[in-house]
Amino acid sequence: MGILLVEDSRIDRHQIGRYLRQWNFDFVAVANGNEAWELLQKPDAPGLILLDWMLPGMDGIELCHRIRSLGADGTYFYVVMLTAKQRKRDLLSAMAAGADDYLAKPVDPSELRARVLVGKRILKLQQSLRFSATHDFLTKLLNRGEIVAGIDRELARSQRTGQPVAILLADVDHFKQINDSLGHAAGDEVLKQLAHRLRSELRPYDLAGRYGGEEFLLVLPTCDLRPACNRAEQIRVSVSKDPVRTTFGSIPITISVGLAIGRPGTDVESEELLQEADRALYLAKQKGRNCVQTLSASQASAGN
């Protein structure tokens, strides 16, 4: 959770930077609004911004407005406006533009440290709330709504890039027997450890979510049928090769996997793709479980 210092005065930039280094805060400093705007659009942009009001080119008020537009997807930036202006009307203008707080210049180091600590605490709370809203409580994977939204995003990306996207719907075999024989606490342990194994098999840009109950949904961008089948088989073998060790004993597990491919130019929607993966999963169950299945072209078209 880094800090972005936007300050055109070399003296003020040096002085504030010295304070931040003294307190062991990670930060990056830029001298104008345009540089800051470019940096803030990157995925790893700092979350806390110390923003000078008077800047060459894009001033602090305009940049603040743009920052708030970046937060439309749920990402929040905490903005402290640095200003020599003292009139109440000016301060209200800064808050109306989207600033969370302000600090009068010349900056008092104790006030600066207090503002930074408050901002970091609020950002940490916001990130925690965001995680809770988008992730499954038990497995820490994406929840159903977020993983389905992920399919929608990847299908849209597929249309832009011309690359296919694969989805895998995986189900724990005979999961009811685990719950019935050992209890739901044992079943929960199985789901948590299985989620960990699934995550360890994925690329950084793959998505994993709990679709419901003992069903998990994986989204694999840039994967066509053959590589997706290979990866699904690797995942199936990897997560099933060792029993899950719990306080209730070692529990062997296997998974059945249904696979579907979204290809650019087909206008397929996430609901259709999920239905195809679900039918393929049902086929895997019919064929004895612990396997990967995909529908043939005729089977897929028959379901439309």
C-alpha cells in the first residue's frame, strides 16, 4: 500500500519525501498532474495520494476528479490535498472534488504523519471490506457473483484480442459421503484444502471461484480446447494425488471436471458457457467420475 506524492515544488517534494523515508513509508514522487495520472492508471498504483493543489498542466482539483472516476470499479484512493489556501470556500471545493482530507502548507511533520496513518488505516479497512464482498468466506476464492463476472470480463477480452477462453467446472466426487460419515467440519476442511490446491495450479491471471457447495469454477484465458484439456487433466491429477489431512483423519478426494470453450466471434455469453460446462460435468459423472469431459460439437449444439 504505497504513497504517491504529487508536488511540483522541488523543495517541498524533498522535505516531505524526507519525512516519509524517516517513517519508513514506501512512496514515489512526481512533479506534475500528468505524470501522476499515468501512474495511477497502472494496476499496482499507490492507494494513498498526497496531492498538491497548484500544479503545472493538470492541477490538483482536476486530477482529484479523475481519480474518483478511476474508483468507479470499486478501487478506492485516499487523497490528502496539500494547499496553501486557507479560505473555507477553497477547502470545501477540494472536498467536493473528491479529496478525503487536506493539509495546510508549509506541512507540519506531525500532522502529515497523522494524515498518512489515518489514510492507511482507512484503505486497509476498505480493502478488507472489498475482499469480503468478492470472496467466499470458507475457501477465500472468488464468490459465485465475482467469478461469473470474471467470465464476462474474459469473454469481452476474448472478443478484443481474438484469443479463446476456457472454463472448468469441477465438482468434488462423493462429497456428501464425507459430510455424512465425518461431519460438516471435515467437509469444510476438504473444501479449504482443495481450494488451496487449485490456486497453486493456476497462472497469475487465471481465476478461481467457489461456484456453490462443492463446485468450483476456473477461468483460463487464452486456452483453446487441447491445451485446456491438458491443463484440466493436470489439475485433476494434482489435486487428487494426495489425501486431504484433517483432524478427522486423511480423506482421499477426487474431482470430476466439465470443460467449455468460449471462442471469439461466436457471441457466446457466460450463461451459455456455464450450461455447456455443467452438461460436460454431468457427462463426467456418468462416465464414472474422476475424469475430465467436454461436449462434442453435436452435443454442444444440441443443448442450444
